Amino acid sequence: MHPAPSIIAFSTFSGLGLGLLFWLGIDSTAPTGWVAFAFFAIAYALAVGGLISSTFHLGRPERAIKAFTQWQTSWLSREAWCAVAALVTMGIYAFLLVFFDTQVSILGWIGAAFALATVYTTSMIYAQLKTVPRWNTALTSALFLSLSIAGGALLSGRVTIGLVLLLVAGGLQALWWKTGDTRFKQSGTDLKTATGLGNIGEVRAFEPPHTGTNYLLNEMVFTVGRRHAQKLRMIALVLMLVVPVFLLLLPYPHIFGLLALISHIAGVLVSRWLFFAEAEHVVGLYYGMR
């Protein structure tokens, strides 16, 4: 899968913003007034900005509204509906907190549930694809949710729980990488099964389907050297986990908390780039790239 900047930004920043909305929604002593306004403004800027950036990855962005029509079969459509529900519910919740100093807890909990549902539906867009064995696992959803909640905890200033959640997210990320490296082989997919010609003997590609670049190559076939991937994985873990944990254990939590958040986001961006770059879509078999 070609790691387009728009989709990397979407999956990273929208997850962070939705994670912050989750924590604001379940907070029994949620901030009010201008403090609440600041928190919700950051959450909406990240969530909405990330969601908008995803439309630039569509072939026909002007038709994005049609994504809402296929909710019965499409995880993309379910994501769109959950996102609208989360943003509208939390918008009402925020309005009451900011302008009336009133907390309607049930609204917060409903909005928080929709925020997590949005992250889950986003993850399922990838996790349901059998054509990408590395993604086709429940660990994908667990990873997306853990990173969203951990990032939201950091952004909302929850240092103690943030430390725990960072360790959980880091562990899931390492496990996802370890199991993902063998999933394509374990799937049993090769040129024989892909073409359905394996029953008549050995199958090999006489020549590639296309002589030049095309949409499939741009969107679904991307290779990254294993040595480079290992280095990038280490960089991602250090930035998203090791550095933030170290900084959060230091005094002056406000200063180092900000640096920890920046480091965490940078690490997630690297890991999300790898998420797409190492996708190993089975269509690559037709191009001799698997």
C-alpha cells in the first residue's frame, strides 16, 4: 500500500483527537468555561482535520457524501456515521460545559462511546481486508484503539494512566509487528492460489500485467527493505514509548508532558507509515513483488 501523507495524517491525528474526546466525555469532573473550550477546540481540530484529510485520498473527493449511503456493508460508511454521531453529541456536551458550566454526564458517555466506535470502524476498514494478511487480524483494531486512548490520555494531562496505556500500546505495537511478519506466509497465498491455476502445475508470471506504473502499483504495492523497516520500527517505538515514558517520569510535568506528547505523535506517524508501507497486498503477486 502506498503510504499517502493524507491517509497517514488522518489515521494519526483523528485517532488522537477522538481519544481526547473520549477522556473528556467520561471525566466526572470535566473542565468548564474557557478551559473546556481550549480542550474541545484541540480535540475537534485534530479529529475534524484528520477526517477532512482522508477525503483527499479518495479518487473523487467531491463524492465523499456518498460514503454515508452504504452503512449496511461498508466500514467506511459506518466510520462516517460514527464520526458524525461523536462530533454532534460531543458538540452539544461541550456547548453546555463552555457556556453554561453544566455537565450532562450521559451525553459525555454517549459521545465517548461514539468516539471509540469511530476509531474502531476506522481500524476495521483495514482489519477486514483478507487481501492484506498483515492487517487481517483483531490486533489491528486493538492497536488503533490503544494508541487513540493512550494519546488522548497524554493530551488531556492524565500522566499516571497515560504511562500505563503507553506501555500497553507499545506492547501491542511490538506484538502486531512480530505476528504480522509471518501472516502473509501463513495465509498460504501465492501465485497458484491467486490465479486459481495451481491444480494444473507450477505457475509463474510470463510478464507483468502492465509495462508502466498504474493505480494498483501506486495504491497497493509498496516495498520497504527489511533492514530499513527494522530501523524504522525501533525509531517508532523509541519515540512513541521510550521517550514519552522517560519524560513523564521527570519533574515539571507540564513542560516535559508537552515534549512527551510531541515525541509520541512523531512515533505514531512513523509506525503508521510502516503500517501502510509493509501492507503486502496480494495483488503484488502479479507483479513479482511478493
